[in-house]
Amino acid sequence: MRVRHLNDFEIQGLLDRRATAPESDVPGERYLKDLEAQEHLDNCPTCLAEVAMYRRLFGELDESNECHLPRNFASKVTFSLPPFRARRTKARLQMAGIWAVASMVSLAWFLSKLDWNGIVGKLSLYGVLKLTALKAWLTTVTGGLSLPSFDLVRFWKPVSNFTNSIEQALATDGSAVGFVVLTACVLILIASLDNLYLTSTRHHRKPH
Amino acid sequence: MLQIEICNFCGLNSVYYNMGNHVTESARQHVAQILAGDPNAFKLLVKNHERLVGQVVFRMIINEADREDLCQDIFVKIYRNLSGFRFDSKLSTWIARIAFTTCLNYIEKKKLPLYEDTSPEGQTIDDCAAVNSTNPESWTGGRQASIKVCEEIDQLPVIYGTILSLFHLQDMSYAEISDILRMPSGTVKSYLFRARKMLKERLQVRYSMEELCA
């Protein structure tokens, strides 16, 4: 006698019903057919192999998520919409204003803590003006064609004087704290302005 | 009838007023929040549905460069049309329908095939077998099996891939899929069965039977 094997659709239907509905929910006629199919499967290695393959395939299909959108996709989409973008811009500008004021206050505090006598005393502006390189450049600009000579030691001296005086000034009471506070305020100010116009340009470009 | 489900927006269990297919006080509140201009409510909607939209788009659109832009366009459309959502279906079904229609328009504009096999240069299953019989690749070895399945799904007709994604990855019923694709449930079921049969045959040809069953 020729055995009738289960076809692809019967196997898929059987597996779908087993995956989604408990046996009691399967309608009577269908339940009997499933029982028949199961009896056939118990004695037919060919169909059993097909069932195993479909089961494996279904498992892989359940795992086959290929969609990889960027992690910040939701923010990107939300703030590309004009009303939300306008709101965020306003909120960020308000925040930036607050931190700009905080930066000014901390800058004033920091400057008040510096030892200005020490700085002015050590900073030789006259030395800067006497720089050979600057003189040579001026000569070139005013018509002379002589190549500039560059005296690195003489150029560097006033700069190092200035940095030394800042270091000494920072060593005075409270000025280091003032410097740290100022730096923090400026960084937060930059952060609050960062990404203000995120993705806003995409929807304004010309259609293809 | 009262029913407890997971909220589409906040992910928490909420009491839903289930009137047949119909939605939910909680969803109405969230939609109202979005319409009132709350960016966080919309961001949450995007987060909760980006996977669904992504799966439809990634399955239907072959051109990788356009996929993310298209996902973004879909959410912009969703935002613009949200005031017209009448809660006569699940929000996810409505969103998936917009995603499907947008992709369909893209496909029509680019004159790409929707129901045809998208194998490169009209490659048939036999061609595929001929190529791979010289260089058989293990089903289980090397790359993950699901990646191989994804590659094969990409070769199926676009509509088959979409139905496979909605059924297997989004756990949608035939009724929901038929609502999204605007085709009868019977057709969806038939396409799903044909898609899986075709996929199985392609995998059988590309990889040996033993490797598939391993």
C-alpha cells in the first residue's frame, strides 16, 4: 500500500497550531486531523525529518531580526519634527543662557582671585613688541623684502613669563577653585548648545 | 470587556477597555499627550514601534542607504496623521499599515518588483544549487544560522518577506496582517505557507539536508 506523506502545508499548519493554540482550543475536526497526522508522524521518519526541519526553520525565523536602527533613532526622529525641535531649541537656549551667566560670574570670581600685581610685574609687553619675527614681518609688509629672522628664545621668554605668572597666581587662595568652577561652567554651556540643530536639515533638502 | 494588557506606550500593565478590536483608555491618553505637544510621549511611541517599522522597512527595501530615511519618514507621517487615528484598530496595526503603504509607494516609485523573486540577475533555485555545490557552506558553522536565513529571506518576493517578519517577529495574527496589507486572511495564510516552503527549499538547496536538520 502506498503511504500518503504529509504535505508542506499540513506540516506548517500543525506546527502553527501547536505553537499558538492549546489543544483544547483547536476545533474538533481539525483536532482529529492533527491526531491522525501525529499517528502518521510516529511511524514515518521521512515526515518526521520534514517536521524537524520546519521546526528548526521556524525557530530561526523567530530569531531573524535584521533591523538595526541607530540607538538614538527615537531622539533623532522626535527632534526632527518642527514643533518638538522648536521646543527643544527654546529649552536649550534658556539653559545656555543660565550657564552663560554662571560662566560670567565664575570668570569674575576667578579674575578677582588672581594676583594681578604679580602678573603685570612679570609680563613684559615691551618684550613682546620687540620680537624679531614681528619686526621682520612689519618690514616685509611695508615694502622691504628681507626674510624674517625668528628668535625663538626671545619670542618664548615673554610667553613663559606669562604662564609662570598664571601658575603663581593660581597658587593663591581660592583662585584654583575659581578656575575649576569657570571651566565647569563653560563646558556645561558648550554641552547645552551642542546638537541644537540635530537632523533639522534632512526634511528641508530637495526631493530626488 | 475589561482586559489587562501591556501598554503600547509605557510598557506597563494597564487596564484596557477591549471592545472587540478596539482600544484603550491608556492609549488614548498617550495619543492625547503627543497631540498636546509632549515630545517625550512621541519619543516613547517611536521607541516602542521602531522595531516593528524597522522590520517592515528592512524586509521590503533592498537599498540599505534608504532604509533609515524611510523609517524616519514613516514616523513623521505617523505624527502628522495621529490626530486622524480613530482607535478602530490597534495602534501597532495602524503604524505597520503606514509603514507598509510608505514602502509600497517607494517600491512603485522605483519600479521594483513586489511579488517576484528578487534573486540577483534572475537566479533560479537550480542556479543557486549549481553555484553552491562547488563551494558548500555549512549551515551551522561560521556565521549564525539566523543570518543565513535572513539572507535567503531577502531573496524571496518582498511581500513574502514582509509577511514572514510580521508573523514570526511581531507575533501578529493573520487578521492583523490582513488588516495591514489590506488582503484577505486566507491570502495572507497562503502567502505565509508558500513563503516558508520556498524558504525551506532554498535553504535545502543551498545547504545540505543534514546540515539543516543538525
